[in-house]
Amino acid sequence: MISEVSVFLPNVAGELNRTLRVLANEDVNVLAFSIDQAGACSIIRLICSNPDKANELLKERGIVVEQSDVLALKMKHKAGELERVTEALTDAHVNIEYGYLTVIGGTSQAIVILKTGDETKALEVVQGAGFEDVTSLNGTGS
């Protein structure tokens, strides 16, 4: 498991840039992110090189932040691999709340980030199905 920082921002031009500048100025690297619109707000989900520092820096500036554990799994970049992950979790009655995926350039590998209702159980299930937990993304993994 790794730590994800969720940032809640007004859905206004420049807010994301202002937030990312805070992190960049303090040498916090963003390794993955997603943006979801929720009415007049956006939820920015970040995987950072130092999630604890990111959390602290943003809270100091009055930005609403939540930090939580998520799964980061390495998988083959081929048809059916993501379905294998979801099948294993479904068979174990683990719900996926949200996720995002990226391909590792120049390789046949991908990394999927998943938030479930039970990260500990989900980790056991996906490792049992042969998927590798990528805790090295931000150094906070279990």
C-alpha cells in the first residue's frame, strides 16, 4: 500500500497550478494524479514522493486535504490484466471505490492505483492473484 493525498479545490482556473506550485517549491514530486469534478469543486488525487510533507504543506495554506492508503499494483500492459485484478477483488467481495492507471513508458508494464473499502484485505487478495504491490512509489507503503 502507498499513501495518496486527496486535495479539494474550487473548480476555478489557476487553483490546481497554485497547489502544484506549493509542492514543487518544496521539492515534492507528483508521481501520479487524477482530477474529478464534483460540482463547483474538484478532487485532486495525488501520489507524491513525500505524501506526509505534501499533506502538511497544503494544510498550512488552508487547503482541504485528506490522506489515505491505496493500493498500487504493477501489472502487465495487455488486454485482460485489469479485468483479472477486478475479478480477484470481486470474488473476495472487495468493493473498488475508485482507481486510475498509467502505463510505464518503454515497458510492457502498467501501474494501477485502487481505493477499496478494505485495503488490507484487497492487498492480500491481489498478491494471492500474482500482482505485485508497488510500495516504492512514495516510500510509505506497508
